[in-house]
Amino acid sequence: MHLDAASGSAIPRQSLTSAVADKLRDQIIRGEIPEGAQLRQDAIATQYHVSRIPVREALRQLDAEGLIAIVPNRGAIVPALSPDDIEELFSIRSLLEPEVLKLSIPLLTEEDLSEADVVLRKYVSELRREDHVSAWGRLNWQFHSILYSRANQPRFMAIIRNVNNSGERYTRLQLYLTHGMKRANEEHHQILELCRQRDVAAACKLLRLHIQYAGESLKKALEQKRTAAQVDPNNGDHP
Amino acid sequence: MHLDAASGSAIPRQSLTSAVADKLRDQIIRGEIPEGAQLRQDAIATQYHVSRIPVREALRQLDAEGLIAIVPNRGAIVPALSPDDIEELFSIRSLLEPEVLKLSIPLLTEEDLSEADVVLRKYVSELRREDHVSAWGRLNWQFHSILYSRANQPRFMAIIRNVNNSGERYTRLQLYLTHGMKRANEEHHQILELCRQRDVAAACKLLRLHIQYAGESLKKALEQKRTAAQVDPNNGDHP
DNA sequence: AAGATATTGTCTGGATACAACATGCGATAT
DNA sequence: ATATCGCATGTTGTATCCAGACAATATCTT
């Protein structure tokens, strides 16, 4: 079929369940399936020309990954994340990712560093084009994951990947804060330079600040959007 | 509130998938389903008097939680964890749990603290009885989760719960091969006392050391057992 | 007319039967 | 002995059916 694997598509053909899960995950991350949308088993099944069983299994998997929420007898929805959720996700990232970077830096090769550099260049060129928001998110994850790749910590990486996925559909929102993106880009270059100098402590510290700043700016952007979207139908009482 | 409703049917309507997943998770954690065991859909289905559909969905969910591994076309198995896996799991715990404790301590009530104290007492009495190893694991998790309960960080807790689950079937090993349980118990009392004094920094620091020590001792115990098993392959893991 | 109560339609949850493969093992043949 | 073939077992996927849960609408009562 035309369902191909996202990463490392090797000879072992993956199950339909995994293929459907990958496709849905991708659509949710890109925002093609918007927040609050219901994921109807039958619609997805007919859309991908599979039966409902792989769809149901894929939904269970995405639920366990934290990407969607399954409400008993009412199906699966893409949950709207509160500013507190965003804060929590970035807080988790700021704890886990520097630890992995610490283990990875001493083992990074020159090829890894130049590969990360290439990603950063693409990053800059894509940043101008407004229709490539999802490409930006993908490149952002690529840059980070290259830096972590030598740590050889699969369980860390599985969690980090899931946490990144959960929030990534909001990077579209984050792009509106252009000054924030410029800062993020500068921080990326600085982090890469510190990795090149094998300055583990400084690189990890900057990475933590980088994640924390990104989380704060996204949280603020989300709060702005939410309050703006509410055209004050009721009392204007807020915490 | 802190107890998962696993006994009987406390919650009126739960999906069969969730029920099967809970039951299997429990059996894996307790070691009733041993490491390396294959989880056959048909056997599980007939055992619980359900069809294979909820079983398959439950297996997908447990796979996403990291508890089991699904090998394409060869079904699901309970993976054997390497000493490096153990190290990684406890490393993740030592990063996440102190952060949650930090947020929870200021909000802990006197009832929470006395509840944790009750758990510690049960803990001591169960420690003597060798047939209550799984009860020990359950009480250990109860103690920790009570201390974290006021942080109100659901995503942290979901990850922490999964990571704890993944390694918990080895606590049985830890009980037999190390004398660290006494130390763990003392550390628990000290942590609880520091929480009572609202000494956030000291409590979090001790918690981190507590987790790191538990991880190191378990890793060593596992390495001993593995090398012993190589010399004497027909030596099971029974007391 | 307003509120309470049926009715209906849609979707999820689950069961059953069946087809299609993949894998491992053992028997057979060279 | 080694290689290959064939079969049993188990997973993976499909098709079809039925039972509940909800939501929206329609109907009935007062």
C-alpha cells in the first residue's frame, strides 16, 4: 500500500496497526486532525482501506502514548491542552533531555555535528515560508534527536519522543511569536557550538534554559489565544 | 483515592480491554507471568472468558506502556531487562520523582502524612513474611504515590507509574539478594520526616539518593543473578 | 406552551467465523 | 549429516453480526 514507515523502514514489514498508528500520529502532530476532533473508527477504516480492528488497536496505542484520549463508549478525541499541560510537558522535557545530552556529547562524531548543522540551515530557510510549519516541527525534532542519538538510552528516548509529540501540534501557534523563534534558533546554534567544544555542563544548562523558555513562551501564547477566543460569554472571572 | 480499583468491580463500567490490560499488567508486575514468557492471545482470551479482540487491544496498550514487547508475527513477550535497562529506568525515576515531590510537599495534608505512615508500618510487618513480596512492591508504590499525590501533575505521574511498573517485577529479586531493604525502609522514614518538616530541598535530595541507591543495588543483584545463571543454567529464581 | 418522556439513529464495544501468512519443527530425501 | 519440504501452531487481518450508550429529535402530558 501507500502507507510507508516514517523512520528506518527496514525489510520487516510492519503491521497494519502500526502503520495506521503512525499515520494518525503524524496527522495529529501536524494539526491536520485538529484539537477536539473525534476519531471515528469507521471513517478512519474506510479512509485507509482497512478494517476497524487495526484502527481500534492503533487508537489504544495512541491513547497509551498520551496523544489522544479515549472516553468509554464515546470514542477517541484529540484533547485540547491547557496551559498547565504545556507547562508540565516542557517541564518533563527540561529534566530528561539535558540528561540524555550529557551522556551523548562525549560520543558525538563529527558527522553527527555536521548533520545537525545541515538541519539548522534547512531550519532557517524553512522558517520564512509560512506554509512549512509542520516541516519546522520535524526539523526541530531532528536537530534535538541527532544531539541525543549517541546516548544509547532507548527508554529515555521513547518518553522524550512521546512528550515532544504531545505538544508539537502547538508549534504552529508558537511560530506567531517570531522573536521567540529567532531566539530559539540562536540557542540552537549556541547549543551545537557547545557540543562541538564538548562543554557538557554548559551545553546541558543552555538546553534546559532553551526548553524552559520555549515552554514559557508557548504557554503565554496559548493563554492569549484562549482568552482571545473567548468573546466573554459569561462572567469575566479568571484566576 | 490512591488505590487503583483492581478488586472486583468497584467502577461500574470499564471496558473489557482496560480490564484485561489491568489484569495482565498486575500479573506481569507480580512476576506471575515470568520474564521471557509468551502472551498467547487465545490462551488469555479463554482464560478470562473474552474474545481475542479485547486481548489484542490490551496487548497493544501494554506494549505502548513499555511493559511488554510485540514482535511482528511472533506475538508478545515479557522482555528480560538488562542491567543497563534497570539503570536507565531508575535514572529516569531519580530525575522525575524529586521534581514531583518538590511540588507536592507544600500541599501535603496531615492526613496524607499519617496515611503514608500507616503504609510504612504495614511495610515493616510485611517485610518479615517472605510470601508477601508482591505486597511489598504494592506498598512501596503506595508510599511514593501518596507523597506525590498533591503535585497535580498527571503527565509526570503517568510516566512515573509506567517506569515503576516496568521494573517492579525485579523487586522480588532485590529482596532476596540484597540487604538494601532495611536501608530503603530507613530512607523512607527519613523522607517522610523531612516532608513533615516541609524541608523541600532535603527531602528531594534524599529521595534522589534513595532511588539511585535502589537502582544500583538492583543492578548489581541482577548482574550477579545473570552471571550465576550462566554458570548454573537450571537454577530458577525461586527462594 | 413548557417540560417530561419516547423514539430513532449513530457510534462504540464485543463476539464469532474465516482467510491469509509467518514461523518453527520434524520428517524425509539426498 | 545436511538440506529441503510439509505441516502444525499462532498471529494478523477481514467481514458480519449484535448489544449498549448517547444525542438529537419527536411525541406526549399537563
